[in-house]
Amino acid sequence: MKPCELVTLVTALSCVIAKNFSSEDAALLAAAFTQLGDSITTILVAEELKADLI
């Protein structure tokens, strides 16, 4: 998938969520997706640094 296609997909998904979920549920989804992204980033950076953090 090309970068602009990915941006378009994410934007469309955001609009669908905002339209079909309550504000509270949409906020919870946003928080969960933020945590998901942060966790993936942490894992990738730790692997890149070959850090044995546990």
C-alpha cells in the first residue's frame, strides 16, 4: 500500500468510527489505538537496540 493510500484508509476509518460510535466509545478506541502504536514502537526500538529489558 502506498503512503497516501494508507493515510486515506486511516482517515476513512476515523470518519466511520466518529459517525457510528458514541463520543465515549470513540475516545476509548482512540486511546486504545494510541497505546497499541506506542507499544509497537517500544517493541521495535527495543529489538533494534537489542535491549534485554526484562
